[in-house]
Amino acid sequence: MATCLESTLIGTVSELRKFLSILSNSSALYLDIEGWNLSRHGTVSIITILAHPSNQAQLIDVSALGDLAFSTALEDGKTLQSILEDRSFCKYIWDVRNDANALWFHYGVSLGGITDLQLLENASRSDDKTYVRGLDKCVQNDLKLGFMKTNRWLRTKQDIKKLMCTDIFSIRPLEPKTIEYCQNDIIHLPALREIYIARIKPEWLNKAKEESEHRATQARSPEYDPQSEGKKLGPWGSGGKERILTIDQLCEMMEEEREEAIARDLFGYDDDLEFLDGDNGWDQEGPGDYEDWGALHSDWDKY
């Protein structure tokens, strides 16, 4: 399991061509997109790509390249846009929705060949599937990174999220912590994919792949709402099992709602919640479950 990545910032046409020339459909591409209010209402600043099994993350500087990030072509006509749209290139992302929405409305890129790992996790569960989970919770619960590595990973995400209102991803040169944040959003995706593939049933794997494409298609619709509360729900309801809450579970749910209210006071609803910044989506195991709360205990004292 990779715990650190090397990274390269691609900000020129020549650098982009060099990167495109080494990509082939034999590699699995792990993607993440960063921007202010990532959606058709915001911006696209950085596309981070890990061509697994390499240990090199490429940060494509869309702020610098603009349309050239997607239209720059090799002699064979291959472009970043054609790769992102080509279904023969297997691509993995955590919650494709706002990423797909932003790429389509800003640059006319229609993501294809996508497996949404958030859906893969949801489909691989043997228990309730009502709510999707965020990347933060899954890194904590599903990987055995150790306390120090997990805490640093969470702290980096927290620190950058506090700066998202400053449009941190468009500031050049990129701060080292911003680069680390971009790396963090993809570094653990290959390991998580392996875990979910190992435990998922074949019929649910097919459902996850079909729903991933459906998510990307829905996100290109003008009716798609990047901030809809419905995004916290999985596509399969409870997964066929009725969920009966105990008194303890009901009390826990009420406590989670209280914690969410405190989190809103701390960060507001601009870009600090993953639900709104299009990063990883809601981490809902029940109404009001705020995914980053495990990293925020140090802020409780003020309440």
C-alpha cells in the first residue's frame, strides 16, 4: 500500500504532451479534480492523475493551461479529453458527480469508463446501503495506516478545507500542503478499490459499474444540483434489508445531528464541507453524520 507519492505539476503544453505519450489503456487511472466550488458554478483548477501502478501523481494545471489542457494533441490525435472520455481507459474516482459536472459545463468533457469508488464501497457492504460514505471515513475505517499516518492525512485535509474560501487551488506557486492535499485524494484509492473488489458480490459489482456511468450522465444534466441533500443517499436504498433502530442508535443519531450543527458553525456552508466542495461527497451512515468529525475533536472545547 502506497503511503507517499512523488508528484509533478504539469503547466506547459510540452509537459502535457510528454505525460499523454506514456498513458495507455493498460494502466488504471485514478483521478481527482480540485477547484473553487467545484461544479458548473465554480472553477476547475487542478486535475490529479495517478496512472497505477506507478508511484507518480501528475497535477495538471488547468488554471495555467485552460482549454489547452484538454485540446493539446499528440500525433495520433490523443488528447486528455479523448482519454477521459475513452471507455477503454479504466478510470476510478471517489464521487464522480461534481467532477463530471464541472468538466462537462466548463470544457465539454464527458467522462467515460468510470468506476465510482464511493458506489463500489456502498455496493460491497453486507449491511445497510442507505447512505454513502466519504473518503475520510473509509480511509480511517477500511485501511490500516496507523494513527500517525491517518492523523496527518486528516489534518492536511482539514487545513486545506479551511482555506478553500480563498480559492487556494488557483494560487501559484502551489503551496506544499496544497500539493499534499491533491496527492492525498488519490493515494489510497488503489488500496480501497482492492478491498472493495475483494468483498463485493459479482451482481453488485455490475450494479456499481452501471450506476457509476449513470451518476456521470446525471451530473451533465442542467437539472443536476451540486449541493442537493439527496447526494448523501445511496442509489439502492437499504439494500433490501429493513433497518430498525434501537434506542441507543436513535440517541446516537440525535447526537450526530448536534455535532453536524457545531461543524456548520465552525466551517459554514461554502467550501469546507465535502458535500459542497465536490471533493468526496457526504459521509452519511445516518442523518447528520458529518464525515470529518473525527479530525475535529480539538475544536470541541469552545462549545
